[in-house]
Amino acid sequence: MYEPIRTKSVHTAAESPRSGLPRRTREEELDIRLAGHLTALLTVTDELRVLTPSSALDTAAAQLAGHAARLSGGRAPLRAEPSAVRAEAGHVASLHARAGTLAGNALAVATSRGDEEVTALVTERLAAHTAAEALPV
């Protein structure tokens, strides 16, 4: 009634060790993903540092950059110039909300990876951004 499948499945072909595609381990994938989340959080932190300077943000930025570089094989993360030059309450609040979301994403990956240092750092950042969001404008 049905004609048998005569070709290999694309899934079988992709799993073949002779496929020539580079393979990464789960740990390598988690390192790449976590470095990306930390770099994104660093970008928002740099923006906040310009708009609302504080030593806590400076320290957090240095720690985020250090961990992102460590996870990227020693390559320093790319850092963008902040786009805003003056602090508007709504903009600063939205940056804190974005930073909280990014910290939550990084926390999920760091926990999955088992990186206690990064877990502690992003937990601290998540709490700081959540508290900053709760402040009256």
C-alpha cells in the first residue's frame, strides 16, 4: 500500500560522525549562551552607569565583563557606547526592567551550568534591578 522509504532520514544523516559538522558539548553550548546573556546584561548595565552613576553599577559591570571574558575563552566582551545622555524616569525604569529580565535568563543558564559564582552575581543583579524598579519615580 505504501512505498518504503529509500533514503536516510535527515536526522540520521545529521547525527553521523562523518557529516563534517563541528560538534560542541553541552557545557560548551551553555558557556556560549551564558556569555551572551552576561554580555547583554553588561550592555544594559553600561547604559545605566551613564544615566545613574553609582559604584555598585561600576563593580557589577567589571564583574560581568570578567565572567563573560572567562566564558568566552579570554576574549573581552564587546561593549557599546550608551545611547542616552540624560536620565528620563521612564527610560531608566525600562532599562532596569530589561536588566532584570536579562539577569533572570542568565540565572537560568548559570544554574543549569552549575556556575556558583555567576549564579550569585546575577542573583544579586536581579535583586538590585527589581528593587530599583520598585522605587517611586
